[in-house]
Amino acid sequence: MSLVERVDEWALLEEVLGSSAERPSRVVVVRGPVATGKSELLNGVAEQAEARGLTVLKATGLRAERRTPMALFGQLLLGADQLEERESGAAARVERLLDDARFTAMLRDPASEREEHVRAHVMRSLTAALHAMADGRPLAVLIDDVQYADIPSLQCLQHVMRELRAKPVVIVLGLRTGPHAERPMFSAELLRHPRLTQLRLGTLGERATAEMLRDHVDEASARRLAPDVHRISGGNPLLIRALTHDILAHGPSSDTSLPALHTLTVGDAYRQSVLSCLHRGDDAVLAVARGLAILDDTASDTALAGLLELDHETVALSRRALESAGLTQAGTFRHPLARTAVLDDLTREDRLTLHRHAAVLLRRGGAEPPVVARHIVAAGEVTDTESLDTLWETATRARRDEDVSLAIACLQLADQACPRGARRSEILAELARCVWRVRPSTVGPHLAALRAAFDEGWLSEQAVPVLLAGLLWQGRFEEAAEIARKCQGAYEGSSAVAAYLATGAVRTTYPALRDRVGADNWPAPQGPADLTAARGHDPRSRAGAALNTVLTRGVDQHAADLAETVLQGTPLSDATLEALTCSLSTLIYSDRLTRAAHWCDALLREATKLGGPGWQAPLSAIRAKIALRQGNAVDAVRYGTNALSWMTPLGWGVGIGSVLATLVSAHTAMGQYEQAMTYLDHHVPDGLPETRYGLELLHARGQLHAATGRVRPALDDFLTCGELMTRWGIDQPALVPWRSAAAEMHLRTGGEAEADRLVKEQLSKCGSGQSRTRALTLRVLAEVAGLRRHHHALHEAIEELEECEDRLELVRVLGALSRSHHALGELGQARMMARRAWRIARDARAESLCEHLLPYTDGEVSTPDRPARDGESCPSEELTDAERRVASLASFGHSNREIARKLFITVSTVEQHLTRVYRKLNVTRRKDLPHDLLADTAC
């Protein structure tokens, strides 16, 4: 079915053609926006007219011939096939008449009587020649795009309509609507014609759009696609065809059925058709379309008129023309690709000129800085101080509104235009922060710019900490130390640099920096010694003080409370990321793993929503460390590999050491030694061994050596950790429990005395609240102490593990307790402990631990139902919080009375909770209860 057959006005045109032989002349004007089917309708009229025996003369107005006299009328006369058939000299006579008409059109005084007589004679002759072509048959004159007709042709056409009014002539004119489309004199002549018919074509509705789609796809696909196709095309037939082409180009090739609606692809055919519509239309409409593309959502009529130097009426008419053609809706393009196509169609110079002009107009009109700044950035030119102020204000707002890309674009342009000095220093520092967040691996050139500014002597002191932070992160410690030393003489007091070096984050993360900088240039620790007083300081000072306290003086509950206060009251941003990560580390080292997981998960959700690898990567690394300390090696690997994927090694800097350490330890715990070894072969910065992250990686390497039977290399790694931690003043087992690890190696080589000394020394450093660290220390102490103290220490370790829920350490403690029972001949107790430990180890996928435990189970281990996969429900999710707490304590072997005492409830309540738990989990015995009910992932 063709488009012409779907036009309601076709019946009227058929009636006009059918009566043309019996009635006097008829004039039909077909108006409509660009590409709405006028040309196709006129082609259909021509076919029908020829089929009915009418002589058809056709012409099309061309924009390029608008000022060429008689160009349109010449098409009617010289383009007729009948001209040569009737008489060989007819063409020559017509050419002479047209030349005469062109001559009269150029006469200087058209009002003179003589010239008017000549013009009238020429037009009568042309009209006679036109009528003679009918050869006695009814005549159909069809002219498309008559809005582009030259003036002399229109005058001749007016004369034809008057002179042939009583003849069997049908004149059908296609007229595109829009500004300047109408010729007032010609329109008035049309209105005087007694048999004038005016038709208006518009865009298609959704139902007609579906009809067009059915010519190419099946009915179901057409119905599904029609709403979106109509919304994007506005019902413009040309755009509908273009979208259909794009859909078919990206759809299945095996049949005509199309994919789901959300896969609708708008491509090059649509883009080209949009440009075709615009270039076929009026110049003013094209100009307004370009103005809309430049101004986007700020394109008011006033702004467009000022930008394009058009009058308001032309702008309003052009916008209506764009809307009626289906290109725009509510003043904006119906699809982003349409705007992109219009922008790309502009030359680079025209686009930059429009953006520069738009920036000036909008600023004068009081537009908000971000609106103006987008045009300044697009123009790539800062012409005055006011523009520089606009860029800085926009960058500040953009960072606050989490539009980092806009902030970077503004800062980059501001950096190019701003003279050297304090203001440019601030711009450089802010630019480095923004780039690190979204593209950490590309921050190098920005650090180089800061370093060059420092060497040239114009970098402000407030920007130096940003340079130092970047150099330290990249492991360039000698450069950082050199700058820190020079700052003592370059700035008065060097307060900003000293304050940065005094933060707990710097002192504990880069502890070797003190020796490089020198004791004389090394500032005292930041923040008051009393952590209670630190609550009045900014988040960075409070978090740094808490972390420094935990790693230099030992775990302090006030420090952990202070860290959680920072996490509660500090939103995630570039300025607060360091404070938040320091606070999370403080909770981790204080063995508050459940709270650390809670806050880290919340921050990760926020970072994912706001975007930026510079946030997601370090938070994922911290979450991996939490999972590992909770004994969840599987999640540790998942979070760790996610962290590595967010940034390249170059972007990670020395921080990659912490991620690699977690992955090595997690794979070691699962018995995946080859995979663990691959992470040890990972390229790392040269300065990594001088950082806290280097300590973690060294300890993880020692664990791998120990697990694979390489006792001496493992002992060397653990003792090296101890030597560095002692030298740096951060010798706390919460960071790296090197003493207990070394003690286990001494036990393997017969060094019981040294093992006993080390483990007791570590136990003395474990303060209250260090449940996990104290538990692993008690386990090693039990191994060293022998059978008399074995049970007491191990049971105490189990009590400690209830606080932090480290499943892997619980497996090791239960395994040690099983071996103790076995050595004492208590085989039943040994098997029970071993089976419990084996089940926990299997759930944690700790294969090496399972293998070590298997001999003590006597093969009596059951294989319960597999854990739920992603997307499946987990039975333990049905438990209430109270039931979960009771079941968790019961799974660790506590009696009902002990559980009641710990939870401050009655024994009867405990029994009721357990009854419901057994039913929900489908178990019948206490020992079948899972041990990870309070872990981060219940299933």
C-alpha cells in the first residue's frame, strides 16, 4: 500500500481529475511540511491524470533557480514530450518566447505603458503555447515546491489561471509550509480563483505509522515498534522509512521478525534523513535548527533571535515548521542523534562562532554559569576574566553535582587561559583530583604540570599536598621527600605541607618517608593526643588521628568509635575519600568487621551510583580485605578482582599492594596456590616495600610459602615484616600478626622456645576488643603450650571468634581442638570437632583446610544440600534477627543456658527460637546448623 493511498484527500483529487473534461479549470494547492508526502501525492496525480487521458505538464521549483527568470515556466514548456511530436519548430518558438519573457523581466521600469504592453503580449503568447500543448485534450499542470518559483514564472502562472479559467485545465501546486514560503501577490491571485481547493498534509499518526511498518515487518513487530517509531519520527514519512531501514539493518537477517522494543536502533539512515529534511526546507528553518542544536534546552525565541540575527516572527514560524515536520517536540529535537547530526553538519568555524556568540548572549541575559560555561568549553576559547570566573564557578558546581566530566572540561580550558600564580595553582590541583577520580592512569601529565609549577616557583602552598599525594601514590618517594624539604624554605611556615605530612594516613601508609625527609623536616603528628578532643576537628584529621592511634599505640575503642562517627556524618566526595577509607581501615584493624562491612557496602553503592573508578577501586579493595578477615575467601577474591578491574596498574600505584595481598591470601586459603603465585608475579611500583601495602603483600607471600611447605622463606618474610614494623613504629598485630605467623614456622623447625616468646609477646599487644587477632594468637599459643593449656586457650579463642566471625580462623581453632582431643584419646570429641570444622571449611571453599581435617573425621562427613546459587532463595534468609543470633551461638556449641545468659533472654525463649530455626532450615540436630548465619553473606 503506497503513501498516496493512505491520504484522506485523495478522494477529492480523484473527483477533480474525473470532472476536468466537463468543467472549467480547477486549482488545487497542496500544503504541508517538508517530507510529508507532497511530491509523492503529485506523482500519484500525474499517473492518474495520464491514465484518464489528460495531457500532463510537470515542473519542480528549485532553490538554486529561485532568481533565474522563467526557470520554472521553462520546465513546463520545454519539458513536455508533446512539443517535439507536434511540430519541429515549436521548440524554437518556445525558446524565443522564453527569451522575450526573460528580457521583459529585466526591464528597469515595469510600470511604463510600453513595457507593460510588451510583457502582456509575451505572457499571452506563453499561455497560448501552454494551452496548445494539450492538443485538444484536458490539461493537467503539476508544479511541486512552488515556493521556490521565480517571480516571472509566477506572473505567467497567474496569467494562465486567468486566461484559461474557462478551459478544461487542472492546476495542482505543491507548496511547502514555513517562513517566507508564501508569495503574497501570488497567494492573493489564488484566492480569487472561483474553483480553488486547498489541501493540507500533515504528519502521520501512530496507526498510520504501524501501517507503513507492516510493509517491511510482520504485524506483531509493527504494533510493537510503532509507538517508538512514531515518537522519534513525529509521523514524518521520510523519517519513518529511515527508522525502518535502521531497524532492519540491525535486526535479524533470517526472518522479518524484530527484536524486543528496547533494541530499537536509531542510526545513519535517520541522521541523513533529518539533514535531508532541513536542507530541503527554508534557509531560516535550517538556521533555527542549528540554533536549537547549539543552545539545546536554553533555546528560547529571544535567544535564538539574538544568536541567529533573525526577527522573532521568523524564529517562531521556523520552530513551528520544525515541529510540524516531526523533527522537534516541545522546542527540542525528538532524538539526540538529530541534534548531533545538525551539529556535525556545521563547519568547525561556524560551530565555534555560534558557541562564542551564544556564550556572550547568555551571560548578558543572566544565565547560570554552567549554561554559559558549556558554550565557552565548546568554543575552546577564554576571552576575558569573566569567562575564567565562569569556568571556575561551573567546575566547582559540577564537582558538587557529581558532573566530573564537565568539571574536567572547564578546568582544562581554564588552565590554558589562566596566568601563572595562585589561581592557576588551584586550578591545576583541582584538575588533578578530578582526573584521578575518573581516569587515575592519566593523572601523570597533571602531576608533571604541578611539579613544573613548583620548580618554576609559582605553585601555591595549598596545591603542594596534591602534588605530594600523587607522587607518594605512584611510589616516587625521593621526589616527594625532596619537595617536602624544599617547602621549608619556599613557603613561610609551610603550614599546608606540614599539616599534610602530619596526617595519620600519610604517617601510617608511607612510614619510610620520615627517614627520607629527615627528622628536622618531619612534623609532629596531626591532631590532639586525646581522641575525645579530636571530635571537633575536620573528618580528615579525625580519621587520621584514629588510624594513627590504632597502628602506633594499639587498638583503642575510642579510636574505633571516632572512626564510625566520621563514617556516619561524612558524605562521599573527592575531598572526603581519604577520611572515609582511613575510618574503614580503623574499624578493620579494631576487628569491627561487621560494622566495617556495613559502611563499606553503603559507600560502594554510593560510589557506583555517582561513578568514578578512583572511588570504586579503593573501596572494593577495602571490602575484599574485610571479607578475607571474616574468613570469606570467595568474596575476598570477587571484590579483589573487581577492584583490579576498575583501574590499571598505573592508576593503582602503590595501593595495588593491598589488593594483591588480599588475593594472594584468599587463594592460599582456598588451596589455589598457582593462582596465588600469579598475583605475586604482578608488576608493582618500586617504592611498594616502603609502604603499609608492601607489608601486607610481604605477609601474604609468607602465608603462601608456609602453605606450600617453604618454611625458611616464609619465616624470613614474617621476620622482615617485624623488622620493618618495629623500625617504622607501627608494630601492631592488628596490622600484620607477624609474631604468631613466625612462631608457627619456628614450631615446624623445632624452635619452641622462640615460638613461645613471640606468641606471648604478641598476646601482650592484643588489647580488649581485638577479638580476631587475639583468637589467632591464642590458637598458636595453644599449639606451643602443650596439652595442659591447650583446651583452655582454644575455647577462649572460640569465644573471641564469636565477636568477629572469622570462619577460616574458626576452622583452624576447631581443627587444633580436634587434634588435641585425638592426642588425649578422646576420639569421639575429636571427630565431632573435625566434622564441624570440615563443614565450615567446605562452605568457605578452603580446600587445603578440608584436606588437613579429613583424617580426623574418620570419613564421617556428610554432604548437605549445595548452597543457593545467585537468584535462588536461601533458607537462612527466612530467619528473624533473634533466631539468627540464637542459631549462630548454638552452632558454635553453646548450651541453651549459655545462650540465654549471653543474649539476656530466658532458656524457654532460646528453646522456642531453636525449634523454629530447625523447622525453617530443615535440620534436626544442633551440629547440623550452619556456622555462617551472621556472616556477610548468609548463603
